[in-house]
Amino acid sequence: MSTNNTLEIVKATASVAISRRAQNPVILDLRELDCFTDYFAIFSGISDVQVEGITDAILEELEEKWNQKPWHREGAQKADWILLDYVDFVVHIFLDERRSYYSLERLWGEAPHVELPEIEGMPILDEHEEYDEDEMVLGLITADGEGQS
């Protein structure tokens, strides 16, 4: 897979995760580092149900629109950290507490961050914003952070 195509796929992955209300989305460019893959895409969910939902949406998008299936998958039983290894990139979907514990962004702190795709009407939530868990899981938060009527 070409590097440009890989980056397009990783950004499509981020778009899907963000559309499923993933928190703290990050794409790390590992190409200049001595690493086994080119990119890490890292996302958080606030519940195991949301982590599974983000994962399922990514799997479906990449298979249907990009003809990509993961070479390896881990963590589906517990859903606190699901890893999807596509060889040229690895997707990590964490339960928020687990992500803080492993702190991949700190471990790979030298890696530059890739600009995230913007999705109209979808807020990109970071660790400093607080929302009601039920509103997040059910998608009741709008782009301005307000609840829908």
C-alpha cells in the first residue's frame, strides 16, 4: 500500500471514529521513527459499548470502502482496549481509563501528529470537555456541544 493511500485510509478511520463520538482522537506519524508501522490512530470511548461501536464502524468502513481487513485484532473480549492491526497502520480504541494508563502518546512522544479530518456537524471532543455519558453514547450532543431537543 502506498504511503499516501495509507494516510487517506487512516484519516477515513478517524472520520468514522469521530462520527461515533470517539474522544481525544489522535493520529501519530511513525514513519520517521524506528517502528513496525507507519501510523497509529488512537481513540477513546467512555464505555465498553461505545468502544465496541467505534470498532465495528471502523471495521465496516475499511472493509466496504477501502477493501481492508485487519491482519490482526486483539481485545474484543474485554473491550477496554481494542487493537486493529492493518500492518501499515494500527488502530487503538481505548476505554478512557485504560488509555490514560498506557499513554501511547507519551511513549511515542517524538512522533508528529497528523491533522485530523473535519466532519461537518461533529464535535471533536478532547479530554477537557465533559458530557453526560448517556448523551455521548446515544449521540445526543450536537456540534456546538449542546443537547438536541
